Amino acid sequence: MSAERVTARAILLCGQEILLVHRRRGSEAYHVLPGGGIEDDESPIEACRRKVREETGLDVPHLRAVEGDDALPRSMHLFSAEVTDPHVRLGGPEASRSTPDNRYELVWVAIEVLAGISLRPDALKAQV
């Protein structure tokens, strides 16, 4: 049995909106926070900055750790930041892996509608 992958994810807010990655795999559609796997030579916050920059083009030097509740996976490090520029571009491995059957799309979602969308893991909704 393999160990659970340790990830670093970012809650990025601009005004009353949160940045999410809208994923579509075949007929399945859901949202995730920007971020991803932590490399052996980096801290969780370094990984989060790297992944956010790769995936969105945003530089987020002022990330702060978010205390997750017990419903979140222990393998997920969670950070947050306010951003002032909502202009993002999909990059990194997500851009190169994006196909009609496996899509990645950056979307700003109003916080007020967050409860009604599919977010993985769902427990993240309580953190915003």
C-alpha cells in the first residue's frame, strides 16, 4: 500500500471571489483549490507558492497557513492569500495535460455560491 500524497493548496481570494480549478474528466466535473504535490526538497509553503505560480501565473509571497479542521485530509497543507489582480492563466503540467476529455480551467467563483458547487474535498467549503 502506498503512502498518501502530501499536498499544499491555496485559498486565493480577490474581493468576494475564490479562485478554483474546474476539472472535467470524461463526464465527471468538480472543482479543486490551486496547488499540488510537495517535492522532497521543499517546505509546504514553498510548494504552495510554486504550484500556484505554475498553475495560475500568480505570485503569492504573502501566503499564511490555515488551520484545517478534522474533516480535511491530514496530508493537505492549506494556505490563504488575498490577491489584487484577478488575471490568471493556466500553466504548468495542467496546461499541457488539458484535453477535451481531461480539462483544467481556472475560474473565479463567488463565495456566496460556493456551497452549491462540487468542491473536493467538500470539507474545504468550511475553510473559506
